[in-house]
Amino acid sequence: MSTLAGKVAIITGGAGGIGKTTTEKFLKEGAKVLISRLNARFQDKAKSELEDINAVKADVTNESEVQQCVKQVIEHFTFSLITRF
């Protein structure tokens, strides 16, 4: 069984470098992943390379953008988490 099955993660900077490697590992372990990135070009590239991720453009130094990111995660993943039980 995957160690992160049924879990949801927001990975900042998840489109490149360490963040992308982390995203790949979380996906492999069964997590649902949303990545946030400032650069939409990197975000689009990551979405094309990694299956089953969602991505948003968010500046983690901006509280309202972080709140919107979390809101999107809750809205997107709530149904799939509820139906598991």
C-alpha cells in the first residue's frame, strides 16, 4: 500500500528542482498533489510531464493567494476524499 494514499499535498515550487522531485515522490506514494508556482510557463511544463497533478499560480508571500490556493485544494479534492469512506 502506498504510504501517502488518501493524502493531499500542496507543494510550493513543485514545478522544478527539489519541488518537482518532491512532487514526483508524493505522486508515486499515492498522494493527490497541487503545485503552486509563480512562473506559469514552468507550471504548464510540469503539468505536461507529471500525471495527475493540479497547478495554480500563487505567490506564497501573498496571504490572499495562499488562501485561494488552499480553497482550491479543498474544493477540488473534498468530493474524492469523502467518497473514500
